[in-house]
Amino acid sequence: MKLKSKIKSALFVAFVLAIVGSITPGCNGGSSNNSSSDSTATNSDDKTLLGAGSTFVYPLFSKQFSEYNKQTGLKINYQSIGSGGGILQLTNKTVDFGDSDAPLNDEQAQKIGVPVLHIPMCSGAVVISYNLPEVKDTLNLSPEVLADIFLGKITRWNDAKIAAINKGIQLPATAIVIAHRSDGSGTTNIFTDYLSKVNDEWKSKVGKGTAVNWPIGLGGKGNEGVAGLIKQTPGGIGYIELAYAIQNKMAFAKVQNKAGNFIAPSIASTSAASNVQLPADSKIFLGNTDAAEGYPISGFTWALIYQEQAYNKRSEQKAQNLVKLLWWNIHEGQQYCEGLHYAPLSPAAVAVAEAILKSATFNGKPVFNGKPVLQ
């Protein structure tokens, strides 16, 4: 009996291991935060692309990649790990593309050592979300008040400075609890770039970047983590991507722009902020826009790829699949932006993105090769 029992146990373990071994993480545009040693851009599977980076763009990428998979059969595994993580994985060549809400800085570019293309995917708003259930009206926040809150100088919601720009709203004496990103984040870069433009004290004491030394607050990983902290904390305030705030039914403020108008984040106000002339490399910050109807805390998100695609024994087919995908993203894929609260690329931005993609090469020859990229 004991022998039979041992045999049954062994067979059961083997059966379970066989099932586990057959499961593959994150396909069809799904997110997987668990990368394995063989999940690298060097794998020979030309029918799968690996990406990682921005949590800001993840809701849009999930939809785009799922639709693209239905049309072409190509699988895209995108890890929503933050812009800093995406840049690191691109640097280590463990993904086919990264995505960042901030262009590479000089240190990151030097570490990679070869040209990296920045292809704009869309633009989006970074909203200031707060947890004050007793306040039913939408709060106004000015640049001065916003900087003072995140510097730790304004500590309660009924502070006179907040009350002065929210006449008629009964503000509670609840303590303010700051939520910010704990990981390297392009969303952080957009927000801190804005604060550095509108407040000299912030610029000198904290500055801008994908990661900064926060004067005060609790850290959460990804837009998801910050949204979770705000929702769980009475009096909480933090910065998250618009889609996360809407999907989680979270309150968010109107922010005063350079023209003096208090602007609610929306597709229209984000589009107004991004209606600017792009440089040829597309690297531009949209914060503190001059547009009178523009929302002042917004920015582009960029797909990042190596300009020369012949590396790590990659196939030319994989390079073509990557360029085709990103070409589709900036054309047909734009139809999914508005429904998920992102601002589609303007025609001028699409033209810049096209020119950048056409500069991608394989062994020195254009991947685009003068032929239509889409079949």
C-alpha cells in the first residue's frame, strides 16, 4: 500500500509540473512583471515581441496590442514596470522595445552607447487626485498651492491658501498625506518638470527627473500603486495618469495654467497643450503650456528602440515586425486613444513619428526599405 501511495504521489507531482511548464506568462498584450532568464530580445521566436516600461501608457498599449494580435497573430508581451525599468531593460537588451514618458537623459544615453529612436505614441494628462469624500465639488489648485503641498509647507486641507481659490467649498481640517512614485517614472518626470517650471523653490530644492528625493510622502510603485495609496488614505493626494483616475472613479483637481485659467484634464485640454511644433527627434516637454485652454501637466510617451536593429542575433523579420507594430500604433492604433482618455497624435506629430521610424536600420539598411510597412 505504501508503494502504491508513493507511485500515485510521484505521478501527481509530475502531472502538476507538466501543467505548470505549459503555462506561458503575458501574451496578447498582457502585462507580466515576472521576467525569466530566457525572456530576452535574443529569443528566436519572431512571432513574439517583448516590451517594458511606462505604466502611464499601459491601458492604451493593452488595447492596441490585443487588437493588433487579432489582426496579425503577433504576440506582444508588455511589462508595466515604469519608465525607468523599461529603459533599464532596453539598455540590457532584454526587450525589443521600451516605453518612457521622459526622453533618455544624457547618462542613460551614454550607458546605452548607440542611437535610440524616440517614437511618440500619444500624449496624456497627469492629474492631481485626492481623497476627500466630504468634498463634492471639484477643487481648484494653483501652481503655488500645488508646490507648497508637495514641499510639505501646506499640511491641512483647510489651509487659507487652498480656501482662497476654492470659495464656497467647505474644506475639512484633514491632514494632507502625499502619495508619490517609488520607482523610476516618466509620470514623475512630467510632474516634477512642471513643478520646476512654475516654482523656483521646488526647482532648487528638489528639481525634476524620473526619480527625485521627495521632501515628504509615501511611495507607491506604478500609477497603480499611487492610485491605491490615495484611495486607501483619507486626505491623500498624489499624481496619476488620467485613465487610472477615471477607471478607479477618483476625484481630481482643476489646475491653473499659465494663462490663469483653472483647467480640468481632458482629451481636449491635453490636445490643446500638445498642439505644438515637434523637433525632428520628437523630444519635447509639454508642461506649463502657453495654450489658454491647455491643461498644464501633460506629456508625450515614447516607444524606444535601437536605431540599428541587427544586434544580439536578432532576425530581420523581428526588426520588421517591430517597425510594423509601431507604425500601426501611430496610425490605425490611434483610434483607441480617446476611449481610454489619451490624446491622439496630431497630424504633425504623426509625420515626425513616421520619419523617425523610417530611420531604423538592419545592418545599415532601412528596415522600412521604401515599401509600405503594413501588408
